[in-house]
Amino acid sequence: MSDQMQKNRAVDRDGIEMVMTKKEYLGDACGAASTNCLSMVAGQLTYFYTDKVGMSASAASLVQMIATLCDGVSDIIMGRLVDRTNTKEGKCRPWLKRMILPLFLAIVLLTTVPKANPMVQSVYAALSLIFSRAIVYTAILIPYYSMITYMTRSMEERGKIGNYRSVFNNAVGVIFGIICIPVTNALGGTQRAWIIFASIVAIIACILLYIAYRCTHERYRDDKVEAKQTEDSTISTLQALKILLHNRFWLIMLLAQFALFVVYVLQAATLPFYCMYIQGNDNIVALVNTIAISGMVLTFLVSPVLIRRFGLRTTGVVGILVGLAGTAIRMAAPANLAVFIAGFSMVLFATGTIATVINPMIINTCEYNDYKYGYKLSGLTNSAASFGGKVGAAIGQALLGMILAAGGYNAMLPSQSESALRAISFCAIELIGIALVVILVCFLFYTFDKDYPVMLKANIERRAAREAAEAK
């Protein structure tokens, strides 16, 4: 390539080529919206199981914890499958197409718990959750997040991908929060109403996943399609895991991912309880989520500017500090709806900002694997970090159920005790704040941004030299 062509080609602040188009950003982000359709239905299951199906809070939490732990184990398996996938469409994109129809079943089955004795209900709930999360969700999520590695090498573009994904992800969350309770109540508020609602959500999710498949491209491949095996498939899973455990930046992100999923679970699961029992009307869930859109919009506008100027880590730290301020505001007046909504919006801005940067930050640790050991392991890097997230979700669900049970919460009672109300408030406010502090500490110890361009350049040069030697 001529010097003039090099000058005309867009590069980021690290001098790395920028290749993404607006169509690809938007199409790729549809994948985040698709997976969050499943996540949002799953996130309402504590409320659905206890108030619509009649399961106890402890049984509902136990079922979700078991299914989520199974989901975490399946992440490792899926990560190795991605590393060993080698097709003309890429390593990751084929999995998006394969999971379109299973995604529809996964969402609908979550709401079809039979009217039976508690044991049958618990077994069905566990099996449907395992299928939905441990199989379908994992088979979409791991390839989807690994795909960033092959779409662009630019840290700025990876951050922008994360920003679009975060916005689409949060948009689904906010829209779901606005319409879920009112629509299901309008349909009768029964389990049948939830099944109808879930079926509509499932159709939308499948369309969005297909768009993501059609609009994305894997430009940078570290393997040849004609090869019988890829470089990352030449080592065992145990050896690959040992490499990850020696990657300190990945370990830091593992803990951050764990804490972030605790926040996700608590945000989604506690809001209906807070609105129903502290404010006395579960229909105001829609009001809270509508106003909280401001946090999502602000994330979309501010994050790209901060990433371009300061990088991924600093952008995340700014978001976390805003979220902690929102937590402090809510703690000052937990029963005041206006104060709660203001704080909720600030925490939503924080989680949106964290979500924007955390996946690119995890992906970037692949270059450390490659630099130190010669194996990128993008699939396993994402799957193992996702495992940390799933464990965080399981712990979040378990903590919610245990704290509600300890507070004496009982959905069958006409009103809740003071201790039950305090338990709901603690889970909705203080516990989220504690998780945000954990993420802040992790981000402060993540010093990889300044090393990334050097390691990337060294990895590219090493691979080019090897290919040249093989050609000779």
C-alpha cells in the first residue's frame, strides 16, 4: 500500500486501522438486543414464579441459582467450540444463524410452568432455565462477544461496538420494563398473559438475531479456512485455562464481570418488588423505566467521547462514580419515588457505561495471551469471563431470595412486614452499591490500555513473519 493511501485510511489514536461502517455497528448491536430479550424475560422470573405461578421465594431463587451455575459450566464448553470452529462464514457468525429457532423456544418455555405440585413446578422451571440459558443463551452469547476480535483491531472501534451494544441492550431493558407489567396486566395478569407476551418477545428476538448475522463480518482471521485445525485448537482445554489463569488482566475482568452481573440481576429483579410493596403499585415500573431512559441516552452520547479522549478504563471509572453517587442519593431517601428514580437513572448510566467498555476490555486481554504464550484463545477468554458473570447472576439471585426470605417476605400475604420492606430496599439500593464498588476497584487495577498497541503490533509482526517463513 502506498504512503498516500496509508495517510488517507482512518486510524484511531493508537494508529490502528479503523474499518467499521455504520450499518455494521447497527446490525451488530441487534445481537445485543436479541440476547437481552431472553435475559429480560429470565430476569423477571422471581416475580413471575412467586406472584403468577405460586412458587415460594426460596424455591424460585434455588431453581435459578442451579440453572445459572449450569449455564456457567456450559460457557467453557462453548468457548472451546468457538476456538475450534473454522468455516467460510467465520468462527463466530455461524452460531448466530444456528440459534435463531432455538431462541424462540428458549424464551417461550420459561413461562409455561405447569399447574402442578411444587416439586414438578421446580423441576420444570429448572429444566426450562437450563435449556434457555445453559444451551441457547450460551451458544449465542459466547460467539457474539468473541466476534469483536475478528471484526476490528482498533480499541476505539471496539469501544464504539460496545457502546452501540450497550445502548441496544439497555433499550430493550427499558422498553421491556415500560411495557411488561402493564401489558401482562392488561392481558389479565395471569400466567397465560405472560405466555402470550413472551411469545411476542421471542419473535422479535429471532428477527434481531438474524439481522445481526446478516450485517456482521469477520475481517481478521488468524487461521486459514482450508486448514484442518486452527492454532488455538492445538492445545488442550486444561492448558488453555492455565494460560488464562496467568493473565492478570483477564482475572481482574473476571471479577468485574462477576460484580456487574450481580448488578444486572438486582436491577431487573428488585424493581417490581420495590414498586409493588414500597410504592404500592407495580404499574409504576413503566414510569420508572421511562424516566430512566435519560441515563441510557446519556450513555450513548457521552461514552464515545470519553473513550476517544481517555480510553476504555477511565470511561468505565467515570460511569461507576456516577452510579455510586446515584446509590448515595437513593440511600438518603429510599421511600421517596422521585429520589429513587433519579438514583435509578444514574445507576443505569453507570451500568450502561460499564457494559460499553467491559467486553472490549475482556477481548483486549486476548492480545496478552497471544503476546505471552502465542495463543489468542478468544472463545475461551470470553466464555470463562462469561462464566464469572453467570456465577455473579446466580449469586445475585441467591442473595435476593435469601435476603427476602430472611426479611419475612411472603407473596401470599396482603401486606408485607417492615422487615420484608427493608429487605426489598436493601437489595434494590445498598447491595447494588456494594457491587459497583467492587467493579471500581477492578477497573483501577486494570492498566492494560497503555500496553495494548505495543502487544498488538508485536503479535501482528510475529504472525506475518511466521506466514512468510511458511511460504518459503
